[in-house]
Amino acid sequence: MYSRQWNFYNVIVAFREVFFVFLLLIPIVTSSQSLDSSPDNDAPSIHTGQRTLMEQCFRCHGDGMWRDIKTDRDGWLSVIYRMVGRGGKWTPEQITVMADYLTDTYPQRDKP
């Protein structure tokens, strides 16, 4: 019988697997909700930049990476292009929408 040792690495891997399954279910749930909802429903849709971020970046990173960084558009572009240098394959349009979303959602903090 197979027995899994629960060390820190295995817990992280298990959490990651559950997280990715959850991410895969989000489009299914949201699409079924949009089919059931009336056309007058003003529910906010997922920002294109957020969707691209979830599809591309969450393969390796968690959402804490973006919550902790507060910078301007140039700073976000720098972060994105650093990932391009490490093998990220995004179109210029994807880079633009991700930078727009990150700039709007996690703006630069004012220095005290």
C-alpha cells in the first residue's frame, strides 16, 4: 500500500494541485451562471488582464506575489518582462492587459 509522507514539499504540491483544479472550475461556474442570468444583470465580469494573469502566471506563482508588490505601470512592466526573460511567452497585447490590470488593482503606494 502506498503511504505518502507529508513533508512541507508534499503539502505545497498538494495545495498547488487543489488550487489549479479550483482555477479550472472558475470558468465553468461563471459560464453556467452567465447562461442562467438575465441580460439585465450588471454583475462584473472578470477583467481580461486578470484572466490572462490566472491563465499564464498562476502556473508557477500564487496570487500573493501580486498582492505584495505595489508599483506603477513601469514597475509592473518590468516585472512582466523579467518573466519574459525567464521564458514567459506572451503577446504584446497580453502584456498590455496584464500591466493595465495590475496597475489598476495594485497601484503604487504613496511614500510616507
